[in-house]
Amino acid sequence: MDFQKMVRQFRENVIDENGPQLRPQLRQPQLINEMASERYRETAEEKVGNINAGRENLAWGSLFPEAAEGTNSPAPDGRATRMILDFVPDQMKMAVQIGKKLTKLGWIPSFDEKEVTQKRTVRNAQGEEERVETKEKIAQLKYHKKIKKVIPKGPRAGEEIEKVVVTKLGQLIQKHGTPEEKEFWTKEQIRFRDLDTANEYFFKPHARRFQDKEGAYAVMITRHPIDVLRLSDFSGMKYSCWSEGGAYGHCSKDEALTGGPVAFLVPKEEIEKVSLQDLHGLEEVFFDADVDEPGKTSAQPSSRYRLVSLKNYETGRELAVPAQKVYGIDVPGFKSIVSDFMWKAQKDIIVRNGDSQEFVDELLAGDWTRTGGQYSDQENYGGTIGELVANMIPESDDAGVSNEQYGDISAADVTYDVSSGSPEEIDNQIDQAQERLDTMMQEWNGQMTHVSVWMEAEQYDENDFYISTSADTLVSIPAPTDEQVEKYNLSLVPHYDNRNEFGAGQDYWDYKRSFEKTIDEGIDATENLENYEYEDLEVNLTESWIELRFQLRSADIMNHGMEGVDEVEYWLDQQVEFWDTHHDELRRNIIVALQADEYLPPAKGFASAKADIGKEGVPNTFKNFEVEMMDDEKPSEGIIIGTKEQGRLNFALGVYDTIDKATGAEIPLLAVINGRARIRDEDYDFSRAQGNVRQRIEKALVAELQKIEDEAEEYAKKQLSLPLGSPEPQGELDLGAEYEREDRLSYERKPQRVPEFDFTNSDFGFRFDVIESMENKVLIGIHMDFEVAVDATEENYDAIKAFVTYLDGNKDRLVEALQNLIDPYYEAIRASSINMQKGEHERVKQKVTDAEAAGLDPLATGAYASGLREAEEKKVARLHQIVLVLSVEKPVRDIKGKLNNIRAIEGVTVVSHETDDDVIHRGDIVAKVKFRTTSESQRAMTYVHQTLVPAINSSLTVPEVKVLEVVSGTLKEI
């Protein structure tokens, strides 16, 4: 196609804005406003009717001027429904100026489009980020011109020829442009990737011989529900997913009902023909061919820019924030004029009394929610709504928003208020239901350690949907060795892979039913669990483990729709939670049942420990420890070897002051060494890197206990080397099949093994407590527990027993080691308390002096109030919880240790996590963290962003762990 023909067709199809536009492929008139059907408009029209009748209010009145006198159908609040902003963008002038210059130089636009493949990060249906390839059409902005050239040499020397030179627009601007024009192109060139925008600014003015008037556009901001509904309804704009029939078509309706205003770019000359009385009222301005609505003008918007609605229901404040994307022609200057206006009109919502911290705290605490249409380009492409708020804040306006506050605003997630959608739409009902289900899944999967749940809202007919649920839990039990199977003649555990070992016919299924009956016995012996609560049992046998995966029975949901969601909560509360909280008891009871039916070998270690309970006057009776059942009525709970009450004095560490005699400063020794408090003036970074005092003591204590264990092992070896020595003091040792003891003589003559107690990975616990209280003093001791589990082997128990036996007779070694550990901390805590007390006295003294100098009564000004109030605030700080998605470096190992490191962070009290193997193997952990803020005045989300997340991300505090996501909407006070 030659250039003249291209210009002629452009004039026919594009320039005549008042005539019908033609689709090139059809060459048929395209009806404008063809998408908003009468049915689609019903909800917005009903809202307008209610507003007219005074039954509803129209939001966002504070942004709009007072309505003109004599306004037709005015809004009840007396404010305009639409307003016009003058729009003469410098960018438009600059583009036209560049185009004129290039035309004078003989350059002619030759624009085209090229389809390219782009990679971008999006969120999938599960809310996870993933990289996808998308195809986009990018404008190819080239200019050409004909030049004449004389051939210098050869047979055609001296002949004049005509040559067409083609070059890119950007290259021409760099060659011929002024510094201002080059700067313009550097900032704005990304807009012209869209061919429509490029045509609007360069090709169209060229075709019109640059006869366009400056100021041809005006910005109209409207809060009228019909205008908002039709934000994707004008034919000059490209198709949007919010259009009627689109993937999120209901979002336009929701936006009209509870969303924010919309900014349109409209022909200035045409919109100025509409009177203020019509423009400011509730009557329609734009005509709509679909419903025979004549409107007040035939003009159409060429661009639209949505304003995202944010509301704080607690304070009643509302904030309209410019979205990220302009639909239609992305006219330079359109976004900036809207953003500047919205900032100036709403700055006092963000900056209060010269500072924005109050708004930041509200944002981070989740006080603000997003309303209107649910789908968001910003969130779908991995951004946050907080970024939109931050983008509205101009760089030149530094009054009230610090860099730190700006960063907090940018990082803030704002949850969507699912109740703000249109309830009658089935798509919206499903969205609302799924939003609630997702929240429940995040909460329950975050707080449960052993059970995973999945819930989904699924549509089953045109007007209704149902809720499907599933939950499963895994119980892992050490598998018997081949030697144990042979020695105790154990029954095979039936599973799919060994089904052929049970013979033909029904044998396998009979064995399977018998095995499941044994499992059911373990379930029925567990408190609050019944065997009918699971519907499928999957058995897998590895070299080391018997894995029992229970598929729990789905929720019994009698109602469809939103009522079904309430029944899901009942299912979680009354069934699923018990399978999680009683998981350890269930595992122990299943072990007992499998032992009874000879699927597992007898736990001789546990039996030996049980036999030792209550023994008196025998050689192995401990002086300072006792063996006792965890729960007499539930043997499967296990056995504890713990410090005797009467033996605790033997592990007394010394008498320590609780109040400093000289200054009266409180010395919180016990709270600090038990990890409930910190040394107040200790360097925070050091404390975070090294852990709290209890963790530091525990690390040192383990090292000391390891030394004692080594001594115990050496001692045991010496005892074993004695001729005809009895092994009784060390218990009956499990020497394995190779060294099975037939009689005393063979025992003495065969190689012996000394059991080694690994307390780093054992169930060993300790705490410091008060043995005796005196005036301003306490006698502090240590209490220790060693657990013997229900499946403990002889070797397990022998190792524990041998170590405790040695410890029992060599307590002075441990007491001395602990005294050496604790005494330096006592001195540090005492010095810290004294320093804090002195500092407080100085602060009070200064406050009194300042009050008197100002002629004020020090008592009335509160100058005598000490920082103890601050300490009280810390004591009563509320407990909160938040769900975090954590990334763990591979290979994933020592999850328990990593979670313990998180527990060591100041303020953290409890950390629970999802233990589903699939999650662990891919390196992600969903963790629920309970914490207390450092003071009553500190907001919970501030603690999360300023203390918790940085501490976890620190390679010193929590190695190999990073925070992937602070899950939006999961922060709550407990």
C-alpha cells in the first residue's frame, strides 16, 4: 500500500470521529457502546433510583465541588456527580512539535505493529507467582523519506537516483531533537509502544497537516454509578476483562455499587456543550445506543483511568487511589493530572499533623480494605495496592512522608472486602465464598502442624454452587528391621507394593482389613477421635518407615451456597482440629496397637522403664531422679525420668538477689534465663544474632552435658571390662543379633557396646525455677526431664538410664558447670537494671527541671512519671498471630532447629508450621507465628515489618530461611 492510499484510508476510518468507525476486516459500521446491555445496567440503575429517592447516599462527595445552582436531579449530599479538569498537556505539545520538525525535514511516518513474546510474573488461581509467556503487539515507529543521490563512479557515474531511507523515530529524535525533546522521549517513549497512542500523537497530526487545536481534551472525573459501570463500555477503548461477558464482567457492576470514581479523557469542545446543571446531576451524560439513551452528548471518552476505592470502616475515611493502567489511548499527562489532583484533594488523609505514621500504622495493621471490583491488574502482576498509594505521593512533596514511611506504604498489602460485591451474581458469590475459604485454609493450615486441608467453591448449575472439602494427615512409625521381623515372627504390614506376597484370591484384602482393624483400635483409644472419621487409609512402607496417610471424611454440608461455608467451619472445629491436636497421642496409640497385634516388635526399653516405676531399695534407684508415667490413665503418653521434688535441692545453683540493695533496681534473673525477658541494655543486634539468654545457656549446657556423657561412657566401659562383672548397673544392653546374650559367661567374653545418649536430638528438657523464696532473694535450681517414648527400644532406655545414673552420682559436675554459666548473666542483668534505674532518675530530673523552667507544675505535667509505665506497657502487650510463607534453602534439613531460631526472636512466643512432605520438599514452610509487640503502643504490623521479618531474613539469626510472603489478612489479635 502506498503512502497516499494509507493516509486516505486513515482519514476515512479514524479522523471522522462523529461517523461510524470501521473494522478493517469487516468494513461494516461498528456500533458504539455495544456492550452494556439493559440487563447489565439494572443494578447501577437501581442504585441511581435509590439515590434519587433519598434511600441511599452517593459516595466520594468530599472530592467533588458543590453542585451548580439549578442542577437537574442533584445528589442528596449537594455535591456534583462529575467535574471537569482542564487538560492541556505539555507532552502533547512536545509530541506535535517533534512531528512538525520531522515533517519539515522531509520525514514521513510509516508505523506498523509487530507481535512479540514477553515474559512476565503473574499470580495463578492459587495466588502463587509464576513466570508466563504472553504475546503482545508492539508499535514499530519508523519514518522514511526519499533522497536524491548522484552516482559518483562506474558506468552510471553522474546519474541521479532516488533512494528511500528508513529510520526509527527514537534515532531521529536523538539526531535532530533539542535537549527538552530528547528528555521527553526518554521519559515517555514507553507510552508509544501502543500503536493507537502513536497514531494519536504523531501519525494523526501529520495526516491533518498539524491543524489540531491545543487543549482538545478535558479530564472528566465522575462518581455517577452508570458512568462507572460503563468504564469498559466505550468502543474507542480496547476490550477489558471487566467488560460485559468478560472473565471479570461482574467487577464493573461491583465497582458501580461500592467502588471508586473513574477519570475519563473526553473531547473538550463536546463536553463543554453540556451544561453544568446536567453535568453535576444524576441524569446520564453519554448516550447509549444499546438502551436508546440519548444522553447529553454524542462524544465518547477516548481513555479511562480507574480510581481504586480504599475504605477504613473504623474511622469512616475513604481514599481513591489511581490505578496502574490507563485503558484506551494512553495520552501523556493524563495519569499525572489525575494523580496530582487526587493527592492534593486527599493529602490530609495520609498526612496528619505533619506526619504520615498514623496512616502507615493503619495500613500495616489491616485497617484499610479495598472495595468495588475484586480483580486488580496491580495484584495480578505481583504488585501491592500500597504501591498505588505511594505512586500518588509526588516526589517534590516531602512534607509528612519520610523515606521509611514511603517504603512501608509501598510494601503494604490491602485486603479485598468480599462483602462489597454484588450479591446476586453467582460469579461474585463464588468469589466471596472462595475468599472466605482461602482465608480459612491459610489460617488452619498455618496453625495446624499435622493436618492439611483443602476447600473449594464449585458451581454446579446456573444459579448455585457447593463447597467441596478434603483433609489428610500423615502418621509415620519406624518400620521393624528384617532382623526384628525374623526374631519376633512379626506379621507383614499389607500395602499395595507387597500385595503379591499374601497369596491369591482374597488373602491380601483379608490381611488389609485385619491391619485396618488394628489401626482403628489405636484411633478409638485416642481422645476425641473415632475411626469412622476417616474414609481412606493409604499405607506406604519404606526402608525405615511405615507411613499411614489418613484421608479424613469430608464435611457433611447440608446447604449450598454461602451457608455451606459456615458448615465448613463447624467441620474444622469439631473434627479436623482434633486429628491435629491429638496427633502425637494417636501415633503412640497406633504403636501400642501394632505391638499388641505383632506388627511391631515389643518396646523392651519402654517395658523396662515401666518396670522401674516405683522401685525402692534396689541398686538402680536414683537419688535425685524418679521414673514416672506421664499419665497413669494413658500409658501411651510415655514415661519421664525427671528431677525429684526432694532431689531438687541437690541441683540448687545458689541464692540470687531479686532487688539490688543499693539502688532498689529489680533484677529479673529468672525471667531472663528462662527466655521470657532480655537484658534491657544489651545490644539488640548482638541479642538477635546470639539468641536469647536461655538459648545461649542451652547451647553451653548441651556442650557440658556432652562432656558428662563422654565421662559416663568411659565409666561404663571400665565397668564392662571387669571380670564377671554384672551389667545390671547399666541396665540390660541390647547388643544386637550378633551378640545376643545366651548366658553370663558368653556376655562377658563377647565384645560389648556402651549405649550413647544423644540428647541434642532427644526429648530432653530443662527449666530454671525457684526452690525457695526469701525477702528480695531466691534460691534457684534446675529441673530436668528425660522422656522414654512408648516405642523406646532397650538401647534407647539403656542410653538414657546409663547417662542419668552417672549424672545422679556426679551432680556436682553439672551444678558447677551451671553456676559458671549463670553467674556472668546474673552480673550482666544486675548491672543493666542498675543502669536503667539511674537513667530513669536522670530523665525524671530533667523533666522536672524543664517543667519548672516553663513555669509549669511538674506534678500536673506528669514529669514525675517514670519509665516504669513503659515497662508496664511491655508487660501487658497483647498477643497477636500472623501467617508467613517461608523459603528454606535446599537440601531442607533441621526444620525444628530453624523454627526454634524463629522462636528466639524477641517477642515471638509460639511457631507452628505445616509439615506436609510436598511443602517441605519444595523448600516452602507455611508458619503461623504468635508474638507480643515490644510495647502496648507498638502496632502489630509494625512489629512484623520492622522486627519479625528482618530478623528471620537475617542469616545470623535464622540461617537458610527467608520470608517469601506475609500472608495478607492473617494478622489477628488473640
